[in-house]
Amino acid sequence: MNEDTANTQKPRTTTATVLVTGGTGKTGRRVAERLAALGHTARIGSRTAPVPFDWDDESTWDAALDGVDAAYLAYYPDLALPGAVETVEAFAQRAAGAGVRHLVLLSGRGEEAAQAAEAAVARAGTGWTVVRCAWFAQNFSESFFLEPVLAGELALPTGIATEPFVDADDIADVAVAALTEDGHHGEVYELTGPRLLSFAEAAAELSAATGREIRFTAVTVEQYREVLAEVGLPGEFADLFAMVLDGRNAHLADGVQRALGRPPRDFADYAKAAAASGAWDV
């Protein structure tokens, strides 16, 4: 699909009920807010929702899918972890059987398991779109990098590797377009920001935005596994970080432009906005 096509796509005229798994997370919350603003019904998929949803409890799936037209699939904790692909495949097939017409999968760049999940969704029998993402910029302000930023030091198992950090608002905009507009079936939108940054350069951008020094320190995978254990995150994330930060994703992609007809948001703009919102106030 070219830029002109993206600019001329029309929203569907009817409202829809959309299941938003991970509906309280970084991207899911934004997707739900945008759907509501467009007049659609966003059914939040979480364990504490009025209609509970749990990826690990298949008994919750049917009620969550009842009456749903489309669904945003944000698997937690990560598609690269054992059992994720099988779970996503089973859920996609259940969704197809329930009459869901379109699935939008949040996927990750450079992860073989994530691409296996993409293939599973594609063969489920519904319409489908893949939103394949680089590292979220919001990981520094809303997730596991928040506390290190507040402490003034980012310690990660990577050295000079660069990453095209993508803004979660761009992700949500693309996902909502795929959920509510015609013309996105069968598309794999690979989303990145507009430039590559090392983590040291990202720390410098955060320092400039916050007015405080935020250092970057390269650590070993084993050292980072200990850091993750201290904050209650799976140790497998250390191996995942080391894998995807080996340079395989050090290139830009045009998914935001193709889907929306506009360029992606720059990391510096994200950092300035997050700082202005008070995300890093101490």
C-alpha cells in the first residue's frame, strides 16, 4: 500500500465493539482511548475488567469475545517467551470461531517467535494486520526503564547497538486505523522512529529533556538478569534484550508512513513531552 492509498482510506461507517487485550498497558490504553473517541466500544481485556480476560485462562476467552467485531492482540508478557505462540494461535482460532472479523497483532522486530505468532494469526481465518514494533520510547517513562531513569542510570546488556525507538502513540494510531478502516488486511506494518539511537544517545536525549544527568552503563547479561530479578521481571528478558540488541534491528522502516500517511514521531519530541507531563518528576 502506498502513501496515497493510506491518505484516502475511509473509516467504516458503522460502530464496532473491539476487544483490546492489554487494555490497561502502554499501547492498549491508547488504543482504547482512541476507539472511544471515534465512537466505538472498547472492551478492555484484563483480569480485572468487568468481563475478565486472561491470556493464561482459556475459560475467560469466550465471554470476552462475545459480540466482538475486531480485536487488538497485545500478548503479555512477551511473544518471545515459551508458550506464547501456541496461546496466541489458540486464541486467534477461538476468535475466528466467534465471528471476529479482524485481528490486529502487536508484534516485535527481530524475534523469530513473534513472527511465528504473526503467521498463526494470519492463518486463523479472520482479516488480520500485524503491527511489528521497535522498542517503545515509553519504556523509559511508563515501564521497566522508569525507575532507572529516575535514579539517573540506565544499565543494560548492550553497548553500541542502535535502536529506532518508536512512540506508543504512533503504534496506537496505526492499530486503530487497522481496526476501524478498510484497506489494512494482510498488511505487516513495521514501525520505527525516524532515526537510530544508541542507548547512550537516548540517555543524552533524556538528560536534555529532564535537565538531569542520566548515564548509560553497559552490563553483562548475567548482571542484568540480577537486576530484573530485583524488580520481579522474568530473567528471560535479559537474554531477549541481548538478542534483539545485537544489531539486527539497526535499520529504519516505513510502517507509520504507509499506514497513516505521515512520518513517525522523533524520540526527542517524545522525551520533551514526557518531561513536560511530569513523567520523571522526583
